[in-house]
Amino acid sequence: MKHIKGPGMIIAVQGTSLLKVALAFMFFLIAVFTLSGLMTSLKPEFRITSSSLNDAATNINGELLYRMMGMENHQLLQTLPESEEPVKLSNLVFKLSTNMSLDDPRSFLGRELPGFSLFDGKILVAGEGTNYTNMPIESAPPIEVLKTEQEAALKNTEDLEEKDSGGAASPPNTTGDRNVVYLYFSHTRESYLPYLDGVTDPDMAYHSKVNVTNIGDRLKQSLENKGVGTTVDKTDAMSEGFNQSYLVSRNVVQTAMTGDRNLKYFIDIHRDALRKDKTTIQIGGKSFAKLAFVIGGNNPNSEKNKKLAIEIHKLLEKKYKGLSRGVIEKKGAYTNGKFNQDLSQNAILIEFGGVDNTFEELNRSADALADVFSEFYWQAEDVNAQPSGN
């Protein structure tokens, strides 16, 4: 006996097949996201996998799910706008499972080239020699590096002996007993290889005692020599881990803002992971550690933050040409995107040198920054003090 398959049976078979594909696809998504959750909870260093899935999830919108349901019930498709190109399930599965797009070759390169995700940032103002191949790098340390009992021994500590930055003469202007600048450190333990005995790997350049916080002392001294009252907070924001550091420093800054209403400018000091040829410059026959200004693009104050950073960059270009690497905006899934700059219109993040710089170079840069920042500050105060016209 022959079984004749009519049009209705063929449609039913096709509908069943599509339903199976759609169900299999949904189960695939659930499995991938569940696995990602388990991986990131067991191993925090797998957080980039989570970020990749977050990017992939942004491609799944209501219309796409509706079209998938329409594969089974074609009546649903009549309520949607006409699409120029039909949804290709194979392309979609490939993109979601690999976070690569056939239409964007950068998604392939980003998995293979170290640091390619830096292209997600944007150079707002380029300093001398700055381009997309040498933007600031924020490199998370291996977990074991943050254990103080495993820290490297120190060397060259004579470089840390406090030396006066020169400024004994009383400044023409002073904030008196008011501290208006607040210096803090979200990545407190970022250190420098010249002081870590036996350490050559930039990813291992962390230390609980000799680190970026030492720059705060010199910058505070230099600013106060220019009459600008300054507070330095060395709370170890990395005490709860690298990934929690901005949350810890956020609480520190908020407490400071509440406790002292005079504080107006908030500077988060970091150290870049790039090597010396990218982070050092000769000015007047002396070696300086370059500075880079980083602005978080995912915060409501970003335009004001950018303006402040650009003004300081321009002043550095006039007096210390080449010292500033420029102003870089960072936002998106692969970075913090705020850097606590949503707390104030006068908040910036400054990268002081890189892993190979010495405190002799860093201190010169701190003095230069204090020089131009104080000039900016007193000019702004003069403008604010002028009576407004009628």
C-alpha cells in the first residue's frame, strides 16, 4: 500500500523540523549561559568569557525571537516589518557560539591578537606617538600575585627616599587649610619592575609596599608647594581582589566627598602595563615617565571629565611637550567604563608611566603635572571669582 504525501503533510513535516531546530537552539543557549555562570563562579579569570556572552546576548532581541517562533507559526511573521534579508539560523548559531561575526573581521582578529580589544577604546586627543597600537593596557594580575606572602623581594629602595620637589618659596596663591585635590588608587598594588627583585614579567609587577601609592606622596608635596591643598588616600582597594577594586575605591571616594566638602578634583592614579619605550620620554636632557589620561565613556559626567583631561593635556603640551600620551576614552563590555568618574565632573584617571619606569622618572612627571595642574586650578579660580556681567 502506497502512502502519498500531500502538501499538508509536507508542511507539517517542515514545521516539526523547524520546531525541533528552534528548541535545540534554545537548549543550546541555556547550556552555554549555564556553563559560563559555573566557569566564572569557580574561576574569576574566565570573566572575559562572560563578557563575550554578554556581547552575544545583545544580538538576541525580541524581533529575532519572534521570527524564530514564526518559523513554526507563519501567522506571527505577518505582524513584523518586512526584512530585507531573511534570518540565517546557521549564521546566528555561529555568531552566538563563537562571538564572531562573518560581517566583521575584527571579531576574528580579536581572539587571536593580544590586546586587540583595546580597539574598543577611543583616542580623544592623541599625544606624541600615541596610536591604537599603544593605548593604555589594564592587565589583571594572576591571583597568586596578590598574596603578600608570595611577594617579590625589593631592590633599589634608595630611590624611594623622600626628596624635596623644590618649592621652598611661598606660593603666590594658596587654598589655606582647604584641601581641594583628592588622590587615590583603585589599583593600589600596581608596581614597577626596577624595584622587584627577580621579576621580569609585567603581569607580575605588583607589590603591597612599593607601588603607585608612592607617587601620591610626591604629587601631594608638589601640589602643595604650588599652594593647592591635597589629600592622599592609600586605602588598599585591591585587598578584595582586582575585580572588586573599583567598588572598594568608590566607597572610599564617596566617604571622602561626604566628609570634606572642599574636595573638588578627584584623581585616580594608575600604572600602565606597557614597556619603557612606550612610556618614557626625554625632556631637557632628563628622563620622564609619560602620562595618559583615561576617561570612562559610560558615565553621565564623561563630557565634563573629558574637558578637564583635555585642558590639562594641552597645558602639558605647552610646557612639557610629549609628556602626555593623550586622552583616551574607554567604554564597553571589556572595561569598567566608569572608573568612579560618575561621582564628580572633575574626576580623571591618570596612568603614570609603565612597568619599567623608575621613581626618579615618575617624580619628575609628578612635579610637571603639579606645575600645570596648579596653573589650571588658579586660572579656573580667577574666572570663578570674577563678577558676572549684567
